[in-house]
Amino acid sequence: MTTPLEELRRLAAADSGLAVAVTVRPDGTPHASVVSAGVVPHPVGGEPAVGFVVAGGAVKLRNLRTRPYASVVFRAGWEWMAAEGAAELAGPDDDLPGLDREAVRLLLRDIFSAAGGRHDDFDEYDRVMAAERRAAVLVRPTRLTGSTTRS
């Protein structure tokens, strides 16, 4: 029997890390968008977190700055799993205590790789992330729900 977290990792890998991230707008309605996400160790505490990277001007980033809670849904065929919980941000405009600029740069790479990304020139990747003021979003799952054939 696999654990829910193992199922989450399996589903993330099954569809190239594609997931739907849901944040909350100022009026309380949900804002959903497709992201590339994966399960990574939290860079401060080490526990598993769902990570994805967002552009500096993204609506979901503005939402998370004022309402730091998110749900991330992975699916493959009819199987799906949602991870929801408090969200933390780490980027050029969002300090995460315990991380310096270098740790954030490496975290962005780690999330990209955990979401199935491959890159031939990580120096170029780093330049693009900096130019777009990209931030890492880390969701500490407090609730995992879904429907899988293996769980």
C-alpha cells in the first residue's frame, strides 16, 4: 500500500508535472491556473512540500501574498490528488526566513527539476528567472484528497 504522498509524486510524474493551482482572489472566489509542480523537500524544514514557480507579475502571486493558502491538483487519466495547505513564497520580492539569494536560486532549479523540467544551460535558466522576478511557491500539505487506483 502506497502513502498519499507517494501517490502525489506518482501522479505529478505521470503528466509531466502539470497541475492546477488554486488561490483565492480578493473577493473570495477561486482563481485556478495550470502550473508545473512537483514534490520537493522544504528548503528550511526538510518536510515534503508541493512546489511551483510563478512569474513576478502573476495574479496567483498577488493572491498568495495576501491570502497564503493554495490547493494544487495533479491528475493522470481519471486519477487525481489535491494537496492543500499554507503557502510560502521565496523570491526577489518575497523573503522566506532561512533562505538567502543563493538558496532561492537553487530552490527554483529544484522545483523545475521536480516538475519534470530539464535544461541544458542552467546559467541561462537562472538569468531568465531573475529577469522575470520569478518566485517559488511552497505548499505545505495539511490535507491530501483524491481518487487513485493504488491508494
